[in-house]
Amino acid sequence: MSGMERALEGKVALVTGGASGIGRASALAFSRAGARVVVSDVAVERGEETAELIRAEGGEAAFVRADVARGEEVEALVAATIARFGRLDCAHNNGGIEGELAATADYGEEEWRRVIDINLTGVWLCLKHELAQMLGGGGAIVNTASVSGLKGFPPLLPAYVASKYGVVGLTQVTARQYAQHGIRVNAVCPGAIDTPMLGRIGEGATRLGVPMVAENPSGRLGQPEEVAAAVVWLCSHAASFVTGHTLVVDGGFLA
């Protein structure tokens, strides 16, 4: 991670959705930058595996299971972070799902609520409890939005797109509220990244016969590590005057 080696020495970072994909890459990147890391997910076995990967590299990590859509579990997650490492400096609110593929008029009401609860309300619940810990000491928070929070794409994922637009707005309004408290709040907006989620979306689109993959100027998928590098930079002192920003990591897709 060029330029970010040990940039977070002595810090404590919390990563939700840390069992795979961008979350796992982010947790590893935080550790390599010097932070002690709490990994969280509902997928216990893979989340524990992420923590073990960090420990295998000589880092300090703990896994705490939490469903970000449940306020009491998020509160307990942040409390467990403080109990384990004594502080919270950085957070990557990354937990999310794509939901089912369907047109807006055909979307299931229960599924709509599930996607919004996890992707948007879950980010708000994380912010709510992380901010309470950071008041008085400052900190940096990064929310995972998406290019889907800046453009109505991909089709047939209306709940996902709506949730990511919500994350962008929530990031901006929260950043304005807490800048005076020394807390920076930003978002990353990944494009087509080589993750299990993208694979599921692609398979579903193929099954439905719907073209879902737009041409990318870079000619390739992004890697989770490339998004993780942006997350760590946003949490580092190098980004000390950056808040309320949506950092697009998409290989030129939105261009």
C-alpha cells in the first residue's frame, strides 16, 4: 500500500461486512497501516477467517458478530471494540447486500425493507454509535456507497440503488454536523469490483437475460484492495481536510 505503510499506527479500526470482498481487503489494509482491527459480519466463519488472516501477518484483530440492521447489536459491537482495544479511531461501514433482481413495480415489499434496513439504516446505526465514541477525541469514518449511489445503475436493483443514494446523502449531512468535532465522514463509491456480490449480480442478470455490465474504460474489474487503499487513505492524516466527500473508485465508469 504505497504511501500508507503504518499511517494508522496506534489506531483502532472497525470494519463491518468484513467477511469477504471489500470488507476483508479493508480490514487487512487497516492492519497493514498499523491499526488494531475489529472485524464484524453476520458470516461468523468467514469473519473469523479475516481476523485470522490479520493475525497471521502479525497484526492484532478480533471478530465480533453483529447484524448492522439491529441497533442493539451495533451498540454491542462498538462497546466490544472499546472493551477490547480501549478506543475507536476509524470505522469502515461496509456491510451491505444487493437484494433480489426485479423491476421497481415488481419488487417485493419485504425484500425492499430488508435491503434498506441493512444498507442504509445499518450505516446510520453504525454512525450513531461510532460517533458517540468519537466525540471528544475525533476520528474518521468511511461509508461504502457505490457508483449506484450516483447513477441509476444497475437496472433491476432499485432497492440497492436507493439505499446507496441514501448512504451518499447521509454521509454528506453527517460530515457537516460533526466536522467541528474533529470527526471526518466520507464515502467510497466502488464501481465493478471483483467480489462475490458482483458475481451474484452477474449470474442473476444472465439468468434473466438482462444486460447488466456496462463497458468500463479501464477494460477490467477493480480489485477489493484498490477500494481498501482508498478507505485507508480517507482515514489517514493525509486526508485531514477531506470530509463529506464521495470518492469514486470505478476505473472511469462514471466518466
